Amino acid sequence: MNSKSSIVYIAIGSNLNNPPFQVKKAIKAINYLPKTNLLSHSSLYKTKPLDFKNHPDYANIVIKISTSLSPVILLKSLKNIEFNHGRVCNERWGSRIIDLDILLYDNLILNSQTLTIPHSQLRFRDFVLLPLLEISPELTLPTGEKLKTIANNNKEIYIINKTTIVYDSSTCSNSFM
């Protein structure tokens, strides 16, 4: 574990079993990780599936956390949360009960077999770019690119609408879609 706290952005998505509820459960689980604190979250975005497959719409959100977990330990922790929530990987970009992706970890650039930071698809997905821009409008990626510039140049449109939510860590019962 790192001794210093790092700023990390995580994308959360779901399109099965009451997606808004699944997103809230995931936020709660992430907030309970050791040496990890939820700092902020975007609105909830209702989005079409990638490639417009015949799947239900998604609920997507981006959260900002501080953590002392290393990138690899954080990834393992997120995969554990996905597993505990019933995630099954049957199809690339298929329906899923929960999907947790590390988008950015401080100013780290990492390319390994198990983890790529910044996330390799970040620049191509409005359902990641716009929520990220919402919570950190002046963000500059580790590559030196301004998030605003990338978002303005993005041509992929998956967002259907967005809903402002207030995350309450004590409950996951109400729907926000």
C-alpha cells in the first residue's frame, strides 16, 4: 500500500437488476474499502448500450475517491466487489449487473497486462467523459490533454439523459432513474 493518499476516478455502470440500485451498492462498497473515501460523484446518466446491442439501457456514474491502496490492490478490490455483486463475464460489452473501471489514478500512466491507466476507452465514451467533466471540469489527463478538449471532440453519443442524485451511504433503497 502507498502511504500517501491518491486521487482516483472510477466509472460505475450497470444495466441489470435495477441498475440505479446496483450503482448505489457499488458506491457504498467502494466507500467501505480500507483507506478509501468517497470525495464526490457525478449525476447518474442513463445510456444506450455500446454498439446499440439489444440490451437494456445502462445507469452510469463517475466517482472521485481518495485512497492509499495501490492501483493493483484497488483493481483487485474492485474485481472482488464485482464478483460479490454477482458479475458474470459472458460477453464483451454485454449486459452486466455491475462494471467498475479505474479511469485515472493521480497522474499515473500505466500499461500492464491487467491494468491500463488512463483507461484505454476513456476518450471515446461520452458516458465517461461527461460525468468526469461534471465533477472535475478543469481536469488535465496525465498525457497533458485537457478533459474539456477531449469531450468536445468526442463524436460517440450514448447518453439518453441524466439525473441528479444525492448519495446517502446509509441506504441503497431509493431509485434515481
